Amino acid sequence: MPKRTMPLTDLQINKAKPREKNYKLFDGGGLFLIITPTGGKWWRFQYRYNGKGKQLSFGTYPEISLSRARKYREEARTQVATGIDPSEQRKAVKASQAESSLNSFEVIAREWIGKQNNSWSPANTKIVTRLLMVNVFPWIGNRPISELKAPELLALLRRMEERGILKSASRVRAICGQVFRYAIATGRAERDIAADLRGALATPKRKHLASITDPKEVAALLRAIDGLTGTFIVKCAMRLAPLVFVRPGELRKAEWCEIDLDKAEWNIPAEKMKTKQPHLVPLSTQAVSILKEIQPLTGSTRYVFHSTRTVNKPMSDMALSAALRRMGYAQGEMTPHGFRAMARTILDEVLQVRPDLIEHQLAHAVRDPLGRAYNRTKHLPERRRMMQIWADYLDGLKLGKAKVIPLRQNGAV
């Protein structure tokens, strides 16, 4: 009788030492392990197909465990029994995967962008590419474009909605539609799933869009603030508003006891916040400078921006709105609350700051992976750097010298 092969054990495999030449340890059923002179341990499966002896590699031990190698062996034996050559089957799968990779959404999108070089400006190419890289490619970039479904595209657009960048979400849907139409024209997709999502995205009310987010228009607004006529207190509040990301009520009710100019911090107590959580605002050097300018006038009183009628009350809730109207900005163009949307949009879409840092500084509800709310000092060094970069950027806009350097690319914030 032929000698029966005893199944391998992990102990045998681990004790196997290299020799001068390759040698084999057999497990049975065609599965064996090759031990190389350098100590490598390679799984092989030997079988016969159409009368010819063939081998199939299963990888190396211990990356491929003994139990997994045996599972691969049984799968291959089943294929042989049903008339399938495991080697040819593997080649077919790899070829299919390679074809899918060549027809992935990201590959086709980048190909489509490349076709626009003659008609697009370099700036537009960068913006479109970045919108896709940040919001689309991480989620569906490696998926074959012909297999994508509308709910998958909707899911990533919803993520953008949750970040509050509704205009960008709408633009990304339109860009994706163009990519799908290009894929259809080149024979790699059957239909434009982005078209199915028309009307699926939220349309905010006009009052929430009363913000200036175009950098050129922001520059004009900042220059208008510098030229504002009226009380010094209101002018200082208007100059500070773009720098601190707070709600109008939080700004006009700011108290000197909450501000530490030496630490360059403004600690807003929970009772003043919409979220009912304490909030910390890192102050840029420009913000500190403005506060130092007004300190001789209001520093001995409770409120930083007190009412023109009495020092015991904060300025009127209409003071900032009235100042904007005097500068020529209608209610539908800009509101005091619009400074928050201005910062959020430009930091995200132009300066490319991490969205979670922006949301933290806007005092929005940002939670960790376990669903817990982050505390007020979370990412404080990064937020402090972001606030200074933002203030410097606004100064550059105002002077017509702003250079837009995407911060994500530089690893800044």
C-alpha cells in the first residue's frame, strides 16, 4: 500500500528549517508547502486538468494560514471536478478586475478632465479636480462606473449637505453628470445616474444664503468695513465679525471678563451659546489688535460692544445689520450671520481646511466615532493656526495680495 500522507500542523511548518535546495511538506489532496533556501514558505496546489499536470500558487505562510490554504485547496478541487481549470479561472478574474479598474469612476473622471484642457482655465481644472478628490473619489472612485447606482451618489452628496456646503453639493452632482455622459459617449456606461438625483438635494431658504463667499466680493466688503462711518464701537464689531466665526448675538454680547488678550482666547460660556456648550475662540493677532483698540473706550465696562444709550447693555441686535445697509449691502446680499457662511465656504472650498476643524470653530455639533461630543479644546492648536491663516488671508484679500495655497496639500490644517 502507498504510504499515506499525514496532514501538516502549524508546529511542523514553524519548525521547518531552510536547506540548500527547495523541499516540500505535503498536506494531502494536492496541497503542499515549498520551503526555500532563504526560509520562504510557499503554498502550492498540484492538480491535473485535461490529462496535464498543473500547479496553482496560494501565497506564502504565515500570511496564508494552514486552514485558509486548505480552504483554497477545496475550492480549487471543486472547480476541477466541475470542469473548470483553476489557473484559467484566476486569470479570467484578474483580467476582469483590471478591466473594471480601467473603467472606474476616478479613471474616467480624470480622463474627462484631461479632455477639457483646451476649453478650461487652469484654475477651473484645479477646482473641479479638487471637488472630486475630496468629495467623490474616496467613496466611489474605484468602483466600475457601469455598476454605480443613484443611491451611492446620493449618499456622498448627503455628506456634503451635512457639512453645510449645499452649493458645492449641487455642483458636484452636475460634474458627476458630465462624467457619466462622457462614459456613455465612450461606451463605458449605459446611463447618467446623476440625472436621477435632480431635486433630491436640499434647497436652503434664501435668508440662509445671504452671505458673500466670492473672494473678490469679500475683498470689497472688507474695504467697505474699513471705510465705515458711524460709531467706533460698531466699526470695531464689524471689523471683528469676519475673524471670529461666532453668531451675531454672541459677538454683540461679548464681555471683557470672557477675553484673555495675553492668551489670545475668548471663552464664551455655555448659557450664551446656541448649543448650550461652552465655546473657545482662538484670537488671531488681528483680532487681538482690534480688541486692544477698543479697550480704552469700553474696557472698564461689562460689554466689549456696549449700547450707545447705556454701558450696561450690549449693542442693539440691529446695529450690525444697519451698518451693512449703510455700506450698501441689501438684506439679500449680506447679513451679520453671513460672516460664518463666508468663513465656512472659503476655508473649505478655497483654502481646503479640514471640515471638522471648521465645524468645531463654528460651534457646530461635531462628534467622535463613538458618538460623543468633542470638548471645546479639541484640536485647539490646529484651530488656532487656522484662525491666524484665515485672518492673514483676509488681509491679503483686502490688499489685493492674497495667494491661495490649499492647506490640505501642505499639511497645514
